[in-house]
Amino acid sequence: MRPVRTACLFVLALAAIPDVGHAHEVCDLPPRHGVSAQAAAIVRSACREHLLWRRPFIDADGRLASLGVTEAERVRLDAGDQPAWQRVAMYWRDGGTLQPMASEGTPGAASCLAPHGERATDSDCRAFLIDTPWSAAFVSWVMRDAGLTTFTRSARHMDYIARAYRTPPTGPYRFADPAQEKAAPGDLLCHLRGAGPVRGGSGLRAALDGQSPAAWQSHCDIVVAANPGGDRLLYLIGGNVLNAVTMRKLPLDRSGRLQPEVFALPGATTGYPDGSGMEDLDTTECRPGNAAGCSFNRRDWAALLKLQDMPPSTPEPTTSAEHAAPASAPATLEPTTLPAPVPTASDVPGSIRPR
């Protein structure tokens, strides 16, 4: 009986060991059943870029877990000979958002249109890439690379957030409240930036309706996976997050919605925008004595842009960071009336880089 008892104990011990063999990379998984072809193309494009940038990510607790290369470096990205800064220039150029910036005379933008190799031109281009927020240029590039021709490509997120809110039947995205609806692959999850009160979905709607000062400082990440394998995590990829193409992991509740703890900004009440949730958590400032205020995930998540299945149509115009669509834009596009963005802190607490 002793050998049998020993064998049973061995089996029980094995059962207690964490199953690390089933660990997976969400970008390596095939598209889930029910994901549209458009969503799958968006996810593939965003994931491919994340892999090139050596898979930096922010964990579910809001901590930076990995960062290999950043935007201004000459270090070459994986699977190619392209330096990191030249990849960022490509997002601007091939995504259709660079030419308007150059036409407006944005310092250094025209240099990024020129072939690389000339020291003066390259220096000016790199200065433009460092000084100019490129997160919206990255989203615009992904949408173009994925073949989403109806997406309003722009150097600022608020242009396509406003379009999703104002004309949902005619665009590829519709506006939703991230505290109320579930995110899915291909969607865009957006937060508002800058000091001030938490606005949430209802506050942003009021701003877009002209009922309160417009909140135009924003950032959007691309949803690439939701609750894969039942891990209750949302996976997003964004450009210019910690100066790279970075994945973010956000915790989900049992229903598949975002956990209330992520709905906050330093200096504002935490929890859901209606006041429920984590009101007692101090997030007034990121400092050594208040680590709770330093989460890279706790943001004013105010817009969830839900991807809609749309038939092929005429491409939307490209807009710049400061101006509405050009005169040649289709009449169906409602010009954005929001003011130009004001440089604010990046996704790094305490940083002064605009984004």
C-alpha cells in the first residue's frame, strides 16, 4: 500500500503546482470565434507593431513591467534594420497624418517627408518626433494598414472620438461609455488627460454637446483581446505610451466590464464616474509616499469606440492636429469644432512630454 499512497501524494503535489505550460501571449493567439474580419485585421496590425517594439507592457496593477526601446533611439527594432525613431516617422508618413503637419509648418515635420540619411534632415525629423504627440498618428496608421478606409485619420484622437459620437451610423465606430459596455477586439478605449475633474462618459458627452468646456486632451489604445482563456483581463496596445508601442493590461469584473479601480486620474475622485467604487483610495499625487497615485492604468476612461461592421466606402479625409478637415472632404463629415490640443503630461506620471 505504501507505493500506492506515495503515488497519490505525488499526483496531488503535481496538481498544486501552477500550470505555467498554458501561459500564452495574446498576440500569438488566433482570432476568437465571432471576431469580424475588420477587427482581426486591426488586431494583427497592432500586435505586429508591438512585437517589433520588443513587447513592452504595463501589468494589471498599473506598473511598467518591460520597456526595451523608445521612440528617439537609433536602436533597431526586432525583425528588421529600422531604427525606432524611423518607425515612428513611418507611422506619421504612411498613416497620412504627416503631410498636413508639414503643410502647416510644424517644425521638423517636412524633414520627416525627406529620405533618411542627411544629418541635418534626420536631426530635424527626430526633434519633431520627440516634441510632437504621435499616439493618434499610430492609431491612424494601424487603421490604414488594416484597410479601414472609412476611419477619420487624424493627429489627435478627439477628431475621431467626436465623429463616433456625432455620426455613428456613417462611421466605423460608435461612441459608448466604457463603464457601461464591454470592450472587444478592434475597439478603441480612450481616456482624457490633464489636470481637472473626472469627466467620464457622461462628462465627455456634455463637452461634445457644448454643455461644458471641451475636453480635447485625450489618448486612445486599441483593444486586441478581452478575457482570453477567462483571465478577466483586457489587453490594449497604444503608441507613444511610455514612448513606445506598449501593451496595457486592465482588470475586468465578472461581467466583462472594466474594474472600477481603473476609473480615476491623479487629483480626482476614484471609482466609477458616478462616484461609486474606490472612493477611499488616495490618488491625489504620484510620489514615493503615495504609490497608489502612480498607476499607469488609473485614468479618466471616458470613451469606448465600438467597431461596427461597415461596407467598403470612400476613405475619410486626413485631419491635422490643429485644423479641421480640408475643403475637399466629403460633405458628410462634420468638421470638428474643438480647440487645438494643449501640450500636457504624457502617460508617465511626473513627465513633461506632450502626447
